[in-house]
Amino acid sequence: MNERTSWEEAHVPHTPAPPAAPTEPPDGGRRFPAGCFEPIRLSRGTDPEAFERAVVATLDLVRQQLDAVSAALAAARAKAEDADDAGAEGVERAERDERAGVLEGLARAGEVALARIEALEAAQARVEADLLEAYGALHAIESRQLDALPAAPGRAGLGRVGLDRVVGEEIALATGIGTGEVARRLSVATAPRRHAAALAALRSGRCALARVLQFAAETAALSDADVARVAENVLAPARGGGPLPQRTFVTRLRRAVASLDGHCRGPGCETPAARCDLDHEAPYPAGPTGADNLYAKHRFHRNTKTTGAWTSRPVTEGTPTGLPGRALEWTTLTGRTCTTHPKNWREGLELPTPAPTDRTRGRSGGTAPPQASSPDGSNVPPS
């Protein structure tokens, strides 16, 4: 084989083949643009420059084909991503709609259950009102039974306290309820006039039996008139007209009982009235159990007064709160006296008292009593 023949065989020039039909890719799922997979056919030639031009043209064609393939793949990928995004968005929207439907259904079911609870609680309150009425009826019946029994040794000492115990034990045996709980219910059932407002709230379904019993226990030391006034404020509905929350109910009750004094009435003691005892200023049973005879006293000051170490007595001078008769004059063992007053709930809201002048000073150097105020706010001389 001569030199010419070997060169031709080693360096065969080629020319691009005419466009062929598009070829299916391996996956069979997408068709690419025409010319992406066209074969390159080579032909023999003797001109090196022609061969070089053919190679350049072939490389350009290959580059174009690769660009076309890349563009086709990018377009296919973008289309697939758009389809995936649309599918994911659709799935998310479907899940969101399903959750919204479930939550809406649960909300409706909760409203139905809550309305049923409200109706049942109101019905239970009315039943409990009937229950207390039955307690009172049984108490009256057994009271008459005991009165109708023939005289027997030892029966004279039974008394009303014994009657409550007898009725309570019988109800406890019949129902299985503890005697303590029965005694609490009897204390309300046997005093319908005293607790008329609480029983009315119970019968209307606005108040539960537990609150009625708590109210009766907290106001046990007050008179019937005071209980009525306290009940009017404590059992009132909430500001929005709805049921009263338990925390607000307890706060109202404690404030109502302690609002007269606000703090301990002992000399120099600022213990809140809620932590004090309610002391009968005129000893019980001679002294009445009412707001006019009950004063908040810390346990120490109550004991010093009860044992006689110190004495206290109401005085008729006015108080900063404008409630006459609530001032207490204390006398210690050495004979020193000190007058205490209820808490001034308007402290900080009133104008400061002007300093006394020589014309208002008494002969002993003390200040003259404060002048009363007329309804329009101007001072008028004391009568």
C-alpha cells in the first residue's frame, strides 16, 4: 500500500448527512426536536483543507445538536417541575380544605355539646332547688313529729341543734351523702327567707348549689339584712351579662364581707380584713350578729380585747368614709386611748386637707373637727 492510499484511509474526510427523522430517546417518553440525533456520514477526500472544513462543520453541527438536546431537556425538566408543583399545590389545597371541613364540623359539634351542658347545668340547678325545698320539708315534718311525741326522759334536751342532727343523719343514711354535706344543705334549706336571693338564683338556673352553700358559709356571721345586701352584689351577673366566673364570685364575696372595714381595726394594724376575724363588739349572744356589731380584727387584737387586756368601744364620731358609728376607741392597760377608723377607700382621690390655722385650733392645741361637706362640695359649718 502506497503513501497516498494509507493517508486517505487514515484521514477520511466527512460531510454532514441530510436531516433524518427524529429518533425516540431511550426512555420512550419524550420526543426531541428534529436533528438532535442525526447520524454524521464521512466520505473519502484528498484535500486536507476540505477535510479540515468538514471537521469544523461537523463539530459545529455536534455543538448545535447538543444545545438542542440541552434545551429540550431543560424544557422537559421545567414542564415536569411545573406539573409537580401544580400537583403538590393541588394536594396541599385538598388537605387544607379537608382540615377546614373537619375543624368546622368539630366546632359545630362542640357548640352542640356546650349548649347541652348549659341546659343540663341549668336543669340541675333547678333540681337542686327542689332538693333543698325537700330538705326543708323533711326538717319541718320531723320537727312536728318530735313535738308530737309523748314526753320522755332526756327528750327535753334535744333542742333545735339536736333536730338538725337527727334530720341530717336520716338523710345521710337514705342517700349515702356525708353528714357534713347534708348539714351544709340543711343550713340553707331551713333559712329560706335569709337566703331568698341565693335560692331564687338557684331556681332560675343562674347559680349552682355549690356557690349557694359557699355563700351561706361565708356570710354566716352576718345578719339577715346584711346577707340580702351582700347577695344583691355577689350574685349579680358578670359585666357582659353572662354567667359569673368562679374566681370573680369568690373575689366579690370576700370583698363584700370585708368591705366595711378594709383592714384590721386594731391600733396601728394594717392586716387586710380578709385575713381577720369578724368580732362581735358587744359580746354574743347579747350583741347582735350584724354589720353594725361586727368588726374586722386580727387574731392578736381580738384576743387582747376578748381577754380584757385592752378594751374597745364604738364611738359616734364620723369616719373618713362617711359611715358614722364605725370608729372604735381602744384603751390599753396603761390607760392610753386610740381611735381607729375603717379603710378610706377614696384615699388618693380626695384633695388634701388644708393645714389648720390659729382660728381652727382649740385651746388644748388640737385641731378642730373637720367640717362637713354639702352636696355641691362646699364646706358648711358643723351643726
